[in-house]
Amino acid sequence: MLVVEVLLYVTLLSSLIIPPMASLGYHRSRSILAISWAGVVAFLLAAVIVLAYGGVELYSGLVRHDRFTSLILVGAGLSACLALLAIGYDGYRWFSHPAFYSLLPLTLFGTFYLAGAGNVLVVLASWLLVSVASYVLVALPGDSDSRVAAVKYVYVGAVATILIALWASIHVSLREGGLVEVGMLGGGLGEPLALLALVSALSAFGFKVGVVPFHWWLPSVYGRADGRAIAVVAGIAKLGFIAFIVRLATESFTGPGYAPTALAVLAVLTMTYGNVAALTTTDLQRLLAYSSIAHIGYITAAIYVLMLTQPGSSLYKMALAGIALQSIAYTLAKTPLFLLTSEAGRSLESELRGLLARDRLSSISTATLLASLLGIPPLLGFWGKLYMFIPIASLSIVVLVIALVNSGVSSAYYVRALRDITTPPEVVVREVRASYKAALVLGAVATAALGLLAPLILGII
Amino acid sequence: MEVLMAPVLWATVVLPTLLAIAFQILGFRSRQSIRVLAYVSALILLAPVLLIAYYLGYRRVGALVDPLVLDLSAYNIGSIGLVLDGLSAPIAVGISLVTALVSVYNVKYMEHRIGELHSEGVRVPGLNAYFILYNAFSSSMLGMAYSSNLVGFFVFLELSLITSFLLIAFYGYGDRLRIALMYFIWTHVGGALFLAGILYYGVNVGSFDILVVDTMEYNRAMARVGIEGLAVLAPLFIILGLLVKMAVFGVHMWLPYAHAEAPTPISALLSPNLIGVAGYALARFSPTMFPQFVADIRDILVFLAFVTIVYGGFVALRENDFKRFLAYSSISQMGYILLGVATLTGFGVAGAMLHYLSHAIGKAVLFMVAGVFITEMGGLRNMMLMGGLARAYPTIAAVSLIGFMHLVGMPPSLGMWSEILILLGIIRGYNPGTPLTLITIALLVIVAFMVTATYSFIAMRRIFFGPLRQGKAFEGGEVMDEFKVTILIIAVSGVIAFLAVELLLEPLRTSVSPLLELVGGG
Amino acid sequence: MVETHYVPFLPWSLSWLAPFVGALIIAVAWMLKVKDERVYGYTSVLSILVSAIVSSYAAANVLSKGPLYAGRDLTWVSWLGISLGTYYDGLSALMAVVVSWVSLLIAVYSVKYMEGDWGYGRYFFFFTFFVGSMMLLVLADNLILLFIGWEGTGLCSYALIGHWYTDEEDKWVGRPGRRVLGYPMYFEPSHSGVRAILFTRIGDLGFLVGIAVLYMVAGTFNIVALTSAAPEWLSSLASKGILSATLLILTLGALAKSAQFPFHEWLVTAMTGPTPISALIHAATMVKAGIYLFLRLTPILLAGAFALTTTNSYTLVSAQLQEYFTIVAYIGAFTAFMLASMALVSDELKLILAYSTASQIGYMFLGASASGLLLGMVAEGVVSGFSHLVSHAIFKAALFLVAGWLIHVAHSRFIDPMGGYARHMRLTALALWLAGLSLAGVPPLSGFFSKEMVIHMAYTADPLLAVAAVITAVLTAAYTLRVVVRVLHTPPYSGAGKSLHAGEAPPTMLLPYLALALASVAIGLSWPTISKVYSRMSELTLAVGSPVEAHVELSGLTLVTILVILVTVVAVAILYSILGARPYALAQKAPFDKLYNFLYDRWYGNPIIYMVFLGGGVRATGFLKEADMGIDYFYHSLTPKAGSLGAWILRSLHRGRTEYYIALYLISVAVIILVLLLTR
């Protein structure tokens, strides 16, 4: 698939070309944004082509994409467009100015390989690429909150990187014949080493996306750093890790045993933790941070199903579709919302209060996105949850009920946020600028449109 | 059973909302165009009544099926489609009748309410946006009644929730945002339990279609996943979820707030229509999907139903706010529907479904009457300040009496038939064999039904009779504008339904009997 | 058995349909705010006239040819097998005639009486609907249709008792301010309306439960079908031991409607309605519904039992039936006595008549249930109950209509300001005398014959019941004469001036009650002919089918009764009019004041009922209201607090430094590895 490769190189190129340009004195030039756009659009195109072809194998199998991963890539590409659209020239004001425009395509580039990695080395490389990009992104805005957050992120992240390296080495050593393809490990999971591989992969993944109990850093980073950076880190970069763990779960850790049970327990803990912790917060960004944890909980529960379900069966496909749709719904909602908190403020009691009264379009879009996160039909978030929960139902009614009750409890904070948006304002606050508004509206429109299509596109996986 | 293809069901669900959106986009916002919108929406919403009366009632077609079906059977979801049969006919009639007439009623009431909010300095979406939400709310309830698939049912349920939530949050009274929140959260918790049950059930049985239950597949699934999951836990969650939605005793906490503080036209829809649908769902699902389980917990449900009737009625007697009074009365009325369904007999289930309709008519009338006082008497809601209003509002007093008669079950109101059928259901279901059981049943029935009669007639007296307390300002004679004529029409339809009950009862009979074969009723 | 004739729905059903159509026209006129009173009054009178003519024609046909059955095939609700059938047999046809004609006279009276009333249209709507409901009740061929009529009368009585719902004091009943045990003994119209509908509804629900049980056993609501299936369902119910319970629950309806103890309270406060309504409720409709149902039911039960005589279940059935009839008979006798004793001391004209109604209906129950006690003499039982019903309908309607005029003249509902009216209105006085003597049971008025039959039946069944009946008869004579003499012949006790304007009523009011009073005489005088009609009626009645055996001989009991009644009548008349006795003075003194108050306050029945039900209800609602607040607190205060606490705990885990996060992270990994290793 030459086209895809070429498009990806365009993405890479766009990210690589920006730093030299800036150092040559073009850092005020409008073309930096344009180049970044080119990289993002190229990625989106590549993702759509992969999706349309139903999958692709690159570099003789080192990178494998199927419909599931390509759906995830499309989601990441769409959100990246939203982020770039909203931020526009805002990044020009940042201290290390061109970095954002370069790192966004780079993150996407890494995500492509991470999501499709069929080889341990590719995993390691792309993991590091995406991680490092994320660390820098968090630090970029340069305010003290962002810097503190970045330090925490990097510091804890170092441990996670060690763990993924540990996984990689065990994986390589346990594969018969020392093959580096991601696949079944020799000796089964009963081996202490295999178990160690499982836990290290899981905890590294858990660190990245916020699975309890590996999530410790997440609320303070997502909740404190600049929303524009978090929009990319939490909204976009996460998707690659989700795709990775799905591949691992289905190809490496399959089969019954304690692994699925462990995953189920973690899933239940994660969703409950996220939802309960989010209950009383009046800070939208914190709320989004905790709700990210809750969403990863649902996704983890679906991954648990994948491990126990016959590949190729309709329930298996439905779970995959659920994870994909949920990821897209998640990214399409989280990205604009994190952007909103950086733009209009994060306090639901003061800055965001009364959004409806001063900006109807933004508030309706915000409401739509929150509703999608909550899972209100016919928005995309509903179908994601539904397709994940149906297969869960086939396995364990306990996990199902906990997940659904969690979903019911989560209505408390989502709806409270909605309420605050519609409450009459008390103070005059910042306006939402047109570019951020556009991101919100497009995100909401996409969520609604994909939601209406979702029942029809179930069949493509 | 003869089935007729009717490519209009989706249209009745989708058209009203599309129409309102079109009006919004095209910018038709004058008073005149809003009235046009209200009347046209009403006509579309009223279509199911005519369809049912003609095809199901008169032509005795077994069911109307919309040919537009979303086939997801490859994914074990079944086909999401719309069907109208005898069991859902009273539900659809109730929703259609009330939403259509309230649609016209809206114009004056919401003009008043929005004006009131504006004068308080609150900016809310205008009448046109209101109609989008209103029509979406109305048709999502119709969708629930039509749904042939659990997933479809749930989607419509959620839609009705979110739209009604917004309507309360924007246009409600009192601490409307807090109340809207409360409403949303609790019904969502109920919804989550319900969804948990149906997902577990549907996945294991292999289909979410309600109308056809594959007994073989059911038994196979039972053998596969075990009794406790499929035949105990799943039904338990489904029933718990539905009971929260119905607001029976113990989980009724959200209802008095939501139904009392919603804008009155919405109260008129919420109270009888939305919560009653949960009763319909119970009747639709339980005998076919988990016959053994409901048969096992029948006594508990019946007891719960009696407690709900008496409890709701007694607390209603203590309420001084007219709308809160009506809200508690709705809780009590849900007890009747639960009672009918829980008897698991043809008579009982048919009676419960008819009671849905008669409660829809009666409670809609009463809420609309409350709305008349709110708009025309300076927001009067306190029953302590009412009294003697029949002098100022003779026709309103008359329709209120008809409304209360629907709740009490007095002829010539449809309520009589539902009361008789529910009673027959109890007697058949429990088949008293000793004087003690007979006397117990009689006592329970008399106490329960008397509570309803008591609060109805006492409220009638408190509101309409006795000396006029609110000055002489209202003795100019009531003006029967379209606002009040709609109430009259609903009340008269109740009397017509009483006379033409055969049109609903025969379809009910045909669809109820196969439903109950599994539980040995019929 | 005489052959039943099937006839078309129309015109034979007009007897009940016509008033409904009239009511509908009135309702539409009312909605259109028609001002002209004549529209309402004439529509009502005309529609009831149609009903009266059709039912008379039908009755004539029934008496000559046999039962008529209209609209049997006109299915209304096929699931329950309910048709819009009109069934004329001896009992229902004659009942329909009495109801329609008495109602017609009252309607004519009302046209004038209600002139200028602000609720004129509403009055005639409910009046006409009332008559239609009663006719439907009488002629219904199935129990559901009967129940619809039954509820219709309840609804209309509610509306009409509370007709003057603005509750001015002159429309009250009872002495304003009088309280017993803390509960008021005076009632506003709107209050009385609620009482009426709630008290009777208790019975209605019992009735409904009863017919539901019957339906489950017999599979039909149709009265004719129930009759033929009676042996089966009787034995089926009896074998479960629930026959008497079922029947008693079913009869609750009849007892409540007919204001028998302990349901009599609603009737006495029903006096707040316009006086013609009192006449309608007491004479022709409503309270007669209960006893009519009982008369309808008794022969069915007994005929069913007879059919079982040769079978094993007869003992069971007959024992349970006797149990049932004994209870009803004693309730009837007790009510008759209790209410008569109250009437002795009451000082409100309409209230005295009201007490008397409940008391007289007690007689009717007694007469009919006596045959049940005997498990025989069915025709006699039915005829004694029915003939007293007819006599009572006529004289009580007359009495109430007269009372309406007298109250109008005196501007007071109490009898103390009344007096000496005989001089000013001779014809009214005549009507009052005739109707009063008929009530007192003085021969040869109709009341004498019918009461005599009841006492005779009671004596045959159980001498104790007969004693109660005779004592009640004496009380009846006493209170009736007290009223007649005090109102017509003695000077008023208070407020004398007002009676000076007294004169005869306008002709359209005078004629109805005069006609009724004269009818009372006519029936009495032509008793040999009338009794033949009754005999023929019983022959044509469903499940009776045999004529009454003639009881022409004057038994000792009869002579004694006549004697005591006459003595009472004469004694009371002399006592009041010639000796000018004032028992009030006596009633002030101990120990009579206790007795006086006990009777005046209706044996404290009302306060006791209020204390138990109202007081208990208020306490229960208070308790539940508190409980509701508790539930609300749990959900809306405790639950959110628990959630907040949880959120606070979880969030406070994140207040750390970076090293702390790393430590937590590593510990988590270690713990998980450990757990997995151990649980492997």
C-alpha cells in the first residue's frame, strides 16, 4: 500500500520540517500551521484509505491494520483536525513555539505504528515516540501548572517505560525461537515469567490510559495542565495504546485463566473509581479527567470479553465495534471539551456557568458531547456503550450490572455539568472564540451523525 | 393473527419532530405559525388513534407492522422495527390522544410560562425550540409503545428521558435545575438496571425481539448459563428497573418533584404517559420472557401494588399543592397498573393496559386543569387557597370531575372497565377458596379503591366547592378558548372510550391470551 | 315458567335510554350556556315522560304476556359477554313503572321549585341522568349494566346532595355548632356530597368484588343465565365455604345504597340537597336500588337452593344461605328500630323523614330476607318487600314534596318555627295527613297493607324479628303524628310571625304531592285488586314464578298491630294538639336528657365512624407523610452525602507528590503480581 506509506511519510515530514523552518527564522510564518495541517490531513486520509480497504499490511507484516484499528485511527485523525482547528495560531504564543505543530503530526505518526504494531520492536519504538511526544506536549504551554504536571508525567512515565521494556524482553524470550512478532507466549501464562509479562504490559498500558491502580498520576496531570495539551494527550494519543492492548489481549494473552478475571476486576475498579471520584467536582477539567478513568474502565471490561470470546463470533465483533465506536466517541467528545476548558475556563460554578445564555451554539454542542459521554441515544457514545455491554452481558451479569449502574451514577455529574451550563450566569466571563466553538460544534455534529450511522456500520468489522 | 403492513408508524414518530425543526430552521416564529405548528403536530400525533380504531378495533387486524426495519439479527440484536398490536394499542392511544391535545394546549400555557421566565430575567429557548423538544418527547414515547425490540425500546426510553429532562430544566418551576437533575439521575439508575437485565437476557437468548420469544432457544440458553442468571438475575434487574421508572412505593422519591415542578403540559405527559409505559413494558416482557420468575414473585408484586396504591393515596391526601397532589396520585395509580399486571391473568393485564389509558385521560385532564389555574389565576397551586372555584369555572369543574372519575373508576368513564378487569384479574389469579382469603382480598380491594375515591372527592371539594376564597375577580364567566376546549375533548374522549371499549378490548383479548399461556393464566 | 318474549332494542329500551338522551341534550345546552331555564326543565320532564310511558306499556305487556327481553343480541363487550339488554319481568317492569312515574312527578315539581336557581341546568342534568341510571339499574339484564346504573345513581346523588356547593348556612343539615366528642354534627352540602359518595362506594366495591367472584364461578354476568346456573355456582361456592361470605360482600352494596346500619349515616346528611332531590333519592331512586337488588337476588338464591334439594350439597348451601339471610334480616330489623328511635326526637323536618326512610327500608329487607330464613315462601317475601317499597315510594315522595313547600314557607328547615299551617293550606294539609297516616301504617292506606305483610313474614320466620317490627311500627306512628300535628295544628314554638304569608303551593308543585297522597289512598282502598297485580307480578318474576298465596284472614298479630298503632296515633295527636304537651321540657331534665341527646346525636354513630375512620385516616396520612419525608431524606440527603464522601476519599488519594505516585504505582504492580501468583 504505497499510498498509505506515502501519506504517512507526509505526516512524518510535516513534523520534521517544522523545527528547521523555525530555526531558519520562519517561526512567525503562517506556513507552519499549514504544514501541520498537511500532516494531520495526510494521516486522516491514510486512515480512511486503510479503513476503506478493510486493512493493510506494511513492511511485510511489521505493521498490520484491520478495520478495528483503522477505525481508531480515523477517530484520532478527526480529533487531531478538531484540535488543530481550535488551536490555530494560539500555539504561536507558547515559549517553545513551533513544537506543538510538529508534535501533533508526530504523535499521529507514532499512533499509526503503535496501533498496528505486529512486532515487539515496533511497539517499543512507537511507544517511546508517542510517550515522549506526550511528555513534551504537556509541558509546552509553559505555565507553572503545565510544567509541574509535565514533571510528574515524565517521572512516573519513566517507570512505565521500564515496564514496557520488561514486557518486550520477556515476550521476546518466551516466544519460541525468539521471534519478535506479537503473539502467543510459550509455556502459557502459568509461567511466572509470562505472568510478569502480562502484568508489566498491563501496568504500562494502565499507566498510559489510567487503569486503576496505575492511574495515580492521571487526575493531577489531566486536571491541572493546559487543556489544549491534554486534548491531544488524553484525547488522541490514548487511542494508540487502546489499540495496542486490544491486540495484545487478543493475540498474546488469549484463553481462559486468571488474566481475564484480573482484567475484569481492574475494569470494575476503574469505572467505579472514576465515577465516584467525579461525583462532586465542580471543575470541568477534573471531571473530564475522572470520567476518562471511568471510560477506560468500560473499555477494559470489553477487552476482558475479547479474551474470552471466540474470535470471529458475532459477539467478538460486536465487542470490537464497541471499543472502536466508544474510542471514537470518547476522542470526539474529550478533545473539544478539554479545549473548551482551556478557552473558556474550567469552573462549572463560575466561568462555565451560564454558557447557554451567552453562547447557545457552544452550550448545545457541549451538552451533546457530554450526553454522548454519558451514552444517550442516538449519539455515538450510546452505541459504543451498547456494543460493549452486550457482549459483556453474555459473560457476566455482575460486571454488566456494575458497569451499567456506574453508567447510571455517572449521569449525576454529567447532568450537573449540563445544569450549570444552563444556569443563569453570575459573572461576566470569557467568550468562546470562533475556532474553539467550531471544534465543539463539529465534534457534536460528528458525534450525532456517526451515532445515527452507527447501527448501520456495525457490519464493517 | 392477521398482520397488516403499515408504512406510517415511523412517520408518526419522526414527522412531528422534523416539522418542528423545520419551523425553527425556516424561522417561522410568529404566534400564528406556532399555532399552525401546534395544530399540525397534533394532527400527526393523533393518527395512531385513528389507525387503532379502524384497523385493530374495527377491521380486527391482529397487528400493524411498519415495513421499515433495521435488521441487526446477524449481531444477535434482532430487528429494530415498529409494531402496533392489541396490547400496545391502549398505550399508543393514550400517548397519542394526550400528546396531540396538549400540543394545542401548549401554545397559551407556554407563552405564559416563557413570558413569566423572561420577566424573572431568565433567558430560555423560545416556543419554537420548546416544540422541538415537546414533539421529540411525545414521539419517543410513541416509539416505546411501538417498539418490537428491546434495544429499540431502550433507545426511545432514553430519548424520552433526555427530552423531558431538558423540558423540566428549561421551563420548570421552583428549583427546576436541581429537580431536573434528580429526575434524570434516578430514572437513569432505573434505566441502567433495566438495561443490564435486558442485555443479559437478550444476549443469552440470542435476540432482543420482544414479540417473538423462541422457547427452544430460551431453554437452551437456560441450560447454558444457568437458572440463576437468566431466570432470576436478569428478570430481577429488569423488574427493578421498571419499578423505579414506574415510581412504585420505595423508589418513588423522584416523581413528586419532577411531576410537580415540570411545566404543566409536560406534567400532563410525564405523569400518566411516561411512567405508565414501564407498566406496559412489564406486561409485555414478563409473561413471555421470564414466566417462572414473575409467577414466583407474584405475591410480592401484588402486595407492593397494594402498598403503592394506599401509600400514594394517603400521602396525596396530605398534599396542599395541587400538582404535588396529582403527582402522588400518579404513584398511587401506578399501583393499579402493577396490580393488574402482577395478577398474571388475561383480565388483569388487559385491565392494567386499559387503566393506562384511563389514567392517561384522567390525569392529563387534571394536570391541564391545574395549568388553567396557574395561567389564569396568578399561579394558583395551593389547594388551601382554592375552594368554590366551580362558580368561576363551571366547565373546568365538570371536566375535573370526569378526570377524577377516571381515576376512581366510575362510569361513564373508561376507568370503570379497567377497574372491573383488574378486579376480575385478582379474583381469577387468586381464586379464593376459603372465607378468609376472600375477605382479605375484598378488604384489600375495598381499602385500596376507597383511598382513591377518598382523595379524589375530597380534592374535588377542596378545589371546587365551598365558599369562593379567591375574591370575586373571576366571576366574569369562563371563556372556553382552545386552551380549555382541549381539556374538554380529552375528558369527552374518556367517555367515548367507555362506550367504545370493545374496540380496544377485543384486540387486547387476542394479544393477551397467547402472552399468558406461559404463566398458565389466560 | 312463562315464556320470555324477545323484542327489539328500540323502542323498548327507551325506558332507560330516553332520560340519558335528555341528560345529553341538557349537557350540551349547558355547555353552550343556554340561558332559558325552560329548555332544561322541559327536556327533563319530557324525557322522563317518554321513559314512563314506555315502561308502563312494557309493564302492561309483561303482565298480560310474560317477560320481555330487548337487545339481548346487542353485544357491547364481547369478552365479558355483556350486551345492552333490557329485561322486563314482573319485578323489574313494575319497579320501572314506579320509578319513572314518581320521578316524573318530582321533575314537574322541580321545574317550579328550582326556578331562578343558579345551578338550574346542572340540576336538571343530574336529575335526568339520575333517573336514567335508576331505570338502567332496574332493567339491566346483566350485573355490569346494573352496576353502571348503580354508580350513576351514586354520582348523581353526590352532585345533587352537594348542589348548593357554596355551602351557605341555610343549606346545611344539623344544628350549626353542635359537636359530639369533638366532631361536628352539622354538615355543609359539599361535605354531605362527599359523605354520600364515599359511604356508598364502600358498598359498591363490595358489590363489585361479589359479582367478580360470581363471574369466576358462573362465567357470566347475565342475570337470566346466572339464574339458570344458580345450582352449580351455589354448590361450588358452598363447597369452598365461601357462599355466605361472597353474598355478604355482594350485599354490602345493597346495604350501603339503601342506608342500612352501619351505612345509614350518609343518607341522613343527604338532606342538604334541594328538597325534590331528597324526594327522588328517598322515594324513587338510589336508596331503592339496594333493596331492589336484594329482591332480585333472593329468589335466584332460593330457586337455586331448591334445585339442589335432592343433592348432597343442599345441606351446605342451605346452611350458608340461612347464615346470610339471618344477618341481613337482623341488620334490617335493627336499622328499622334504630332510625325510628332517632326520628322521635329530631327537630328538622327533612331529617325526620330521612330517618324514617332508612327505617322503612329496614322493613323491606326484613320482609324479603324472611323468606330466605324460611328457605321458602319466596313469592311472599318478594311481594312483601316490593309492595312496601311501592307504598313507601309514593307516600315518602309526597311527604318530601310537602316538606319542600313547608320549609320554603317557614324559611327554616326546623319544625319549631312551623305550626298551624292547616288553616292556610288545606290541600297541603290533606296531602300531609294522608301520606303521614300511610307511613304510620293506619288502615286502609297502602302503608298499612304492605307493612302488615312484612310483619307477617317476619313473624313466620322468627317471632323476635316480628316483635322488633311491631315496636318500630309504634315508634313510626308516634314520630309521624308528632310531625303532622305539630306542623299543621299546633302553634309554632318559635318565630311565629313568618307563617303569616303561608298559602297553598303553586299548582305545578301542589299537584304532584297531592296526586301522590291520593295514590296512597287509592292503592290502599283497592288493595284486593292491587294484591292480584302483585301476585301476578311474582308469577312473572325471574326465579319466583309462583303467585302469592292469599292471606286474607286477620290474624291475632294483625289485630294487635292495628290496635297499638291506632292507640299511638290517637294518643300522640291528642297529646300535642289538645293537651299542648311539650316533651322538650322533659328532655332537658336528667335522666331524660342523656337519652334525648343519645337519640338526637344518632346513637353517636357519626362521631364513632369519624373517630375510627377519619381520625385513623388522618393519623395514618400524617404518619405516612412523615415516612415519605424519611424516604426522601434517605434518597436525597443521605445518598448524595455518601457519594460526596466517597468522592472526597478517592480524590484525596491524589494530593501527593510525584515520588508518592511512583511508590503507589510500584506497590500496585507488586500487589497484583503477588495476588496473581498466589491465586494461580
